[in-house]
Amino acid sequence: MKKYVIHLILAIFVAISLSACTGRILVSAKDIGKPNALNHGKVSVKNFLFNLPQDQILSKEYDAIIVKEKDYQIIFYSNQKCPEVDEYCQSFIVSLLGGNLENTRKQAEQGLLDVLDVGRHEACRLFVAVTVPIDTDYDISGTDYHLSFCPDGIPFPSKLAP
């Protein structure tokens, strides 16, 4: 396991180093046809780590807040255990922090597509959790809603808190 983590960190470092030339990096992808299987392929995304402000870098492993808006933020984790596949992978967490949550979700999802420079199909292959923190809305917190336009997307309950 330790060897796998070292190889993963080295691969991330090489991908980030090479992306200075290409402007793109590769991140973990899941197999849409088999939701609980890790597709050992990758999705090519825009290098969102390039020129990121230092206060948004969360760790030396390149965990980072890649989008920070008033009503949402998007965090990238370079080596997190993904429960969907029970393996370590690169993933994104979209936290909806306020506003009209339906609208905020759409804005945050578009923000993810824009910062990664990918389409919806590619985004659905990524490990993305869409969450509502408990201090934003207690009643709907604690669920991973996924991206609304993906097959595993979960709609918000019909009665959202005002």
C-alpha cells in the first residue's frame, strides 16, 4: 500500500510538472457503466493548480481550494479514499455554502466545468461530491448529491429551507 501511495504522489508530481507545458493534467476517472469500479484511465483537465494563491493550497500533496466563491467552494483532494471504489483517488468536493441552494448548485457545477475546462460527460467520470454543510442547511446536510446532470445525481428534497 505504501508503495502505491508513493507511486501515486510521484505520478501527480510528474503530471503537474509536465502540465506547465501542456496546461492540462490527468485526474482519476470512474467507470460510468460500473459505478463501484475505478477506471484506471484518466480525464484530462485544465491545470487548475497553476498560479493558485498560496492561501488556497491546503497541503504539500496539492490538496487545494480551487474555486472560492461567496456561496460555494470547490476543493481538490489529490489522494483521498474514495468510498465509491474503496481505493485512493483524486477527487473534488463541491460545498454549497448559501444562497438559493438550487441556483447555487447550478452555479457551482458550472464553476467546476469552467475551472476544469471539461464537458458534462467528462465531469461525470470524475469523483465529485456535492454537499451541503450542516451550518448551511441542517435538514439536507450529510448527503452526497453528486452532480445534478450525471446519472448518479440526486435532486434536493422538494422542500428546501428558505
